[in-house]
Amino acid sequence: MRLVFAGTPEVAVPALEALLESRHEVVAVVTRPDAPAGRGRRLVASPVAERAAEAGIEILRPAKPRDPEFLARLTEIAPDCCPVVAYGALLPKVALEIPARGWVNLHFSLLPAWRGAAPVQHAVLAGDDITGACTFEIEQGLDSGPVYGMVTDEIRPTDTSGDLLDRLSRSGARLLVATMDGIADGSLAPRPQSPEGVSLAPKLGVEDARVDFTAPALRVDRVVRGCTPAPGAWTTFRGERLKLAPVRLRAGDNALAPGEIAVEKKAVRVGTGSHAVELTLVQPQGKRMMAATDWARGAHPEPGETLGTN
């Protein structure tokens, strides 16, 4: 089939790579416009645009996918199907009607669970044991279209959302190619999603990533892992933000009050609503990520001093 691939961030690149190596022809990509990045805030192309440029593929960067120029060009290209991975913009009905076999999205959850922009983060936050990826036909509703296929993956006790998303991007890439194959040869038809078990996964903001040490240790652990690497778990110390890497659980260690810091020779413990957790890496405001013990040697927390109280 002639394909136009839509995607933007690094997580979409494995799928593009897999399609480029498949028996299908990727004739163009659709991606978000170049965006300012870095300290100089210079315009930088998306990871998908960079890979497409390397492959010599036409790149479409509409400000909005309803732009007449974009719709006209997509109509001229006349793709059979448009596979999508994390494109980052809502597709209007007029765009959905252009490819003969529709737009097929690779979504990183087991639909109808976790519809929305942050399915992997919410799966970790919720303490799910199993998640996965699925391909579905895009319609006007939020991730509500009929499903072509899915793969599953176990959420490991130490998985961050970044770890999990990396694995799903690779297994999902293989699933997307298999879906394109099945659509092309007529062996695959989508099935409606169940109306039961629907859950939503809206984008996480900075406040969602603030760690509440009055919560049980398991919740603290899930928040930090679910918000790593983005939007980045954090707390405060002496009025300044302190970014947190995944913590270690200290079962049965409940001698500290929520947020209370205990500095030992080889560990820094913090109390929670149940038992203490051990900090691994932290990043003080304006500084690099460092071992929690190194931070404590420089910050010198006083006995009884706490995290997250201001």
C-alpha cells in the first residue's frame, strides 16, 4: 500500500523505521511544525521529520491538519492508508476521509482502557500489572474506533513510563506493520471496542507530578515512576524545587513522619504515609542530577527537616 505516516516524537520513530523496511511504500510523513528547543530556543525539527529527511521522504508540517494546503496535498498524494503514532493533533473529518483505507493509530494501551494522551503514564500510576499496544481505526471520538490488533506487556515493579514506552514502541511497531499487511491483503477487519472498561488518560501536568509524601509509599513510588521522564516527579526542599528519580521502597521502615528526611552514610530515607522510601537520584533547582547522598552532604538537612512542606 501507499502510506502517509503521521507522527512527531522519538517514540514514533521505531514505527516509521519498521514501515520503511516493510513491503509497503511510505511516500510522505505528516508531523508537527518545527518547535523551539534548547537554551537558544532555536527551531528544531521533530524526530520523525529528521528520520524522514534521512530517508528522502516528503515532509508535511501543517500548523493544523485542517489547513487547506495540507488537505489539498494529501488528496494529491492519494494514500491508501495513513498509519499514525503520537502525531499530536486532532484530525478533522475531512482529513479522515482522504485515504481509501482510513487512518490507523498505534495506541499504547489495551483499549478501551486508558484512552487519551498519556496511557502509559496512567497505567503505571494506577499500578496496572499488564498493559500493551493496539492498532485501531481513527474516528471522530477519542480513541474510540474499532481495533485491528493488540500486543500485551507486563509492567515490571521498577518500570518507569519511559522504560515501558520504549518497549511498547518497538513491539507496537511490529504490530503496526502486521496491521498494514492484514489491511492490504484483506485478512484483517477491525472489531468494535467494548463499551465496558473505558478509562481516560489525560496529559499529565507539572502539578500532577508533585509528590505527596503523606500518601502511602506505594503511591509515592508509582507517581515518581509514572512521571519519569516526563513531566518529571518533584517535591520541594527549603522552598526550592527538587526533582526526583525513582525511589526504593523500604518495607517495614515506618519510623519517619511523612516527608521527614533521614541521612545515613550510604542512603537518604524519606518518610511517607506508610513506610519510608529511599531516594536514589535528585536534581536540585538549577543543578545537575546527582546521587541523593551527594546532595545531602551539600544540603545538610537538619534533624526533623522535611520534603514537600513548602
